[in-house]
Amino acid sequence: GAEALAMQQKVLDIMRRTVGSESLTFATTLVNLGNSYRSQGMLEEALARYEEGLGIVRRIHPERNVTEGCCLEGIGHIYHGQRRFEDALAWYGKAHRMYRKTVGPESEDVGRVVCNIARVLSRQGKRDDSNEKFEEGLAIIRRAVGDEHPQVADPLYSLAECKEEAGDLEGAIVCLREAQSIC
């Protein structure tokens, strides 16, 4: 919790002194700190770190960089957590485009952000759209990491929830069984 955040802040301060605040390493450290703040429910602090990291990456890599995708996705997470669903979709969409450009359309990053879009659609009650996006994201993740990789289990659980809400209990059970066999 708080101790880990304090340690990460110290790392950030050391990074600022040693590599400078205008480096990809520093921006990545900001993203990591933002992730920690987000996991602690400190959304405003997380948002500030993601935005700072995004600004750095855009200044030093105007040609685009995967770290920019991480910042964009992080901002999407914040808006999702704040129930600002349209904003979350917009930022996840930007992350999706950035990952497609930088790591390719068949990457785990692309699959993950498609599943994040599906989660927002589900929260909006758009079950058919959500189900479709979970299927798409899951397929991309499977192609990127393989069927037995632990990263496949999470979207399978989410897809099971989506299927259950749509009344497809049989489909939900199939997804849950496969997810449990991976974990």
C-alpha cells in the first residue's frame, strides 16, 4: 500500500535526477506509479501521472511509441473507474489505435484493450456489443500468447459473465470451465 507508493515515488525522484524527466525511462516509471495509484483507488493521482507520462512520450517520440499506448490505456482505466464511460471508450480507442500502429494488430496489448472496451460496453448495458468485443479481444489474445496462457483466463471469465447476463448459461459454463482449466 502506502509503503510501496512511497518507495515508487523515491524511485521516480532518483530517475528524475539520474536520467532526467524527459526520457522514455522516466515516462515508463510514471506509468508504473500511475498503475500503483490506480490499484490503491487514488484515481486523480494516477490520472496526473498518466497525463505527465503521455506528455513526455509525445514530446520525445512524436513518431509514436508503445508507452504512449500504455498512458492512453491508463487514462481510459481512470475514466472507466469514474464511470465516465464515453470518455473511457474514447481513450481506450486511442490506445487501441496506438497499439495497432506500434506493436501490431495481433498483439496481446491490442487484445487486452479490446477487452477493456468490452467491459465498458457491458457496464453501459450493451450486451451484444460487449459480447462481440470480448470474443474479438479473446481471439487476439489467444493468437498472441496461445490458448493455455494465463492472460486468456481473464477475458474468458468476463465473457462468461457477459453470456450469463444474456441468458446463455451453457456458453457461460463452457467459458468458465476453460478459464478454470488454465488457472
